[in-house]
Amino acid sequence: MSESAKLSFKGQDYEFPVITGTENESAIDIAKLRASSGLITLDPGYKNTGATKSAITFLDGEEGILRYRGYRIEDLAEKSTFLEVSYLLIYGELPTQAQYEDFSKEITHHTLVHEDIKKILEGFPSNAHPMGVLSSMICALTAFYPASLNPNRSEEEVNLSIIRLIAKMPTFAAWAYKNEMGHPVNYPDNSLDYCSNFLKMMFALPAEKYDVDPVVSAALDKLLILHADHEQNCSTSTVRIVGSSQASIYASISAGINALWGPLHGGANQSVIEMLEAIKADGGDAKKYLDKAKDKNDPFRLMGFGHRVYKNFDPRAKIIKKAADDVLEKLGVNDPVLEIAKELEHAALNDQYFIDRQLYPNVDFYSGIIYRALGIPTDMFTVMFALGRLPGWIAQWKEMRENGEPIGRPRQVYTGANERDYVSMNKR
Ligand code: SDX
């Protein structure tokens, strides 16, 4: 029996259907709200508003559950690989051995980028933030593949764009780093797996032999899996709304990279390390900074803590925290900020302010500590987040396109001046 919700306004009753998803989440379908009542809803930050129906990722913020296409994040992080998870998110099912080999081979043979892209890269000063370089180079793909601008492209052409994005993003990410270091870029090595190839492009130097540490490559693969999708977060919603205008997938992903950059979103992993470093430089007094985070007159926030949806532990944070211990031990790295992070976490989890607001560590709280142990510089952390989130953005863009969703165009409540006549400047 289908459910419904009633609204009473100015003595008139209105009834709207309620839809229920496969995990028993319910939503009022207000598609006819304005036409029937003249009313719209107002929900800054869309905290209570569903933008779409999606079959890609399910998360339960109260229970700390995260699943990609029904598979638990804990199982995928432990047993799968980033490319297999990318296939799952984008095409909806885990690949057979043959499908995986085809997918992997396709990606390997698209890792190279047009030499003219280097002219764009060389236009950036070495102090350019790698996220700005990355989003620019991804958007530049529209110039090298103009067919991508046709919104009504064939499925084969769309799929080729998807393969190109997954294949070339590591190359662009590594090149953004090399630009910052003033080093010559490295070309992809197709004899290596996805993460090993990225690490070699990042860290190999002309004068030295570079061997990828399997511990580092495995840790990176797990981190990319943990970041691969997260339903309708800020950057994914950006990708969907840009794609809803029938802009190319490259333009949509470039927009997503820019939305992720902000310190309240993917940029938090960089801000966490900067915060921990500042606490360490200031004597390592975790309680002092906890008090700053609680002080409404202090703009300081405990970066890596809190989440719009998770009101329990972010399951990814739990996995990353354990991986941080494992990786640092295997690599023999002793990072003092890890101890400060653990002290801060313990203090916050036992502090009434954080308990009352259900503020727990999120995915960004520990990820920077691992990236640092892998030798990745702080301002590349959000680039790593983008590398991981790419298959999720692609899957969401593809779902929006396949479902024929309309162009996104929210309403507003106008609070400005009422009608008034123009007065010429000499009479004001
Ligand atoms: C990501 O959406 C996703 O899924 C994102 C993500 C993904 O995978 O895509 O999970 C990745 O973006 C993780 C979040 C990374 N950001 C940070 O770590 C930045 C620090 N955290 C916040 O600024 C904040 O918690 C947000 C932005 C993450 C969530 O903010 P909300 O949901 O808008 O909550 P809010 O700002 O309204 O906070 C509610 C209360 C407020 O206090 P009161 O006004 O009720 O007194 O909690 C307080 C806030 O001041 N609060 C914090 C805090 N986060 C919230 N106080 C201190 N430190 C914090 N970190």
C-alpha cells in the first residue's frame, strides 16, 4: 500500500506520495507541490532534501554503514582492488575475470596524454596548487576530444570518455606534482598496476632507479577504494548538476574536482595535517585546541571531525586508522602527529560538546597521516581524494544521464527590494 503525506496550508489540505527505497528510507515526492499549493520548500545546504534516486551507494549515518552497490566497504577495502571497485560502481556489478582483464587493459592503453597538454602544464607557476592544475587539465580534455561535447553521444563514445578519465587522471595528478617540484614529468609505465604506475610517475627521478614499494602501493589502493563514492556529497552533487545541463563529462568532473577542493569537504585532509602540525608546533596541547573548537567566538574547527550524514563513526575512518598503524609500522615511520591525532580523538570522543553534536572522526582525520607516510606532500592530499572519488563521480554522472534527469534548477525565496523606479544619477 503506497504511503502519502498531508500538508495543511491556509485551510487547504494537500496530499503527496511518499516513496520508499530498498533500505526503507522514505521521502515525500513534492514534484507537484508548487503547482498545487504555490509553495516551495526552503532547505539551505539541502540537509533534508533528496536530489535524486540512486542505486550506487547506500550509507546509514546513524549506524555507520557504507556499501557500494550493496557490498560492505569493509569487505571491499580488505578483499577488492580499486579498479575492480571502479568497475562495480560504474557498471553496477563486480566484473568477471574476463571483464576485469578487458577493463584493466583498456585503461592501461589510455594512460598517455597528448604532448600538447604539457604546454598547458608548463603555463602554471610551480607554486600553483595541484588541485587547480588537475581540474584545468581534466577540463582541457574537451579540447583534445571535442566529440565529448556532443551531449547525445553513443554509449561506446561515453564509455571511451570514462576509460580515458580513469586512465589519465593518475598521469595528470603526477604531472601536477612534478610541476610543483620543478621536476621533469614521467610517462606512464604500462607494465605496472594502477597504483604502482601512479607512484612511479610521482616519485621516479631521471638520475635514479625507482622501485615501487608493494606496501605503499597496497596502502594507496585501499585508500582509493575508501574514497571511491559517497552518494550525494557536495562534489558529487556538483558533478550531477553540471552534467544535467548536458555539459561534457570532462567539464562535469572538472567541476567536481573544484567542489572537492574546499576545506569543509575534500580539502579537509590537507587541513587536518596543517592543524596537527600547528598543535605540535604549539607544544602539542590537544585540550587547548579542543577548547578552541568549542569556542563559538573562535573560527577554529577540529578538522577531520564531524559529518553532514555520519552521526556515528565514519566506517572509513575506522579502517584508515587501523591502516595508518599498519603502514607506519611496516614502513618504520614514527610520525609524532599520529600520536597527537589519537590524543585529540580520545579527548573529543569523551567531551560533552562533541558527544552532544555527534561529532566523530571522518574519512579525512587519519588519511593525511598515511599519505604523508607514503611520501605524498600535504597539498597533494586532496588530489589523492579526487583520484579515489573519480569512479564515484563517473558512476553518478552516468546514472543521472541514463535516468534522463532534468536540468538542475532550484527555486528561491526572494528577500530583496520590491519594485521601484529608476532615478537618474544626478537626482540621487
Ligand atoms: C567530507 O558529505 C560527504 O559525504 C563528504 C565526505 C565524502 O566522502 O564525500 O564524507 C568527505 O567532506 C568529510 C568532511 C570533511 N570536513 C571536515 O572535516 C571539516 C570539519 N567538519 C565540519 O566543518 C562539519 O562537521 C561538516 C562541514 C563536515 C558538516 O557540517 P554540517 O553538517 O553543516 O554541521 P554544522 O556545521 O551545522 O555543525 C553542527 C554543529 C555546530 O555547532 P552548533 O551550531 O550546533 O553549536 O556542530 C559543530 C558546529 O559548530 N561542528 C563542529 C565541527 N563540525 C561541526 N565544531 C567543531 N569542530 C568541528 N569539526
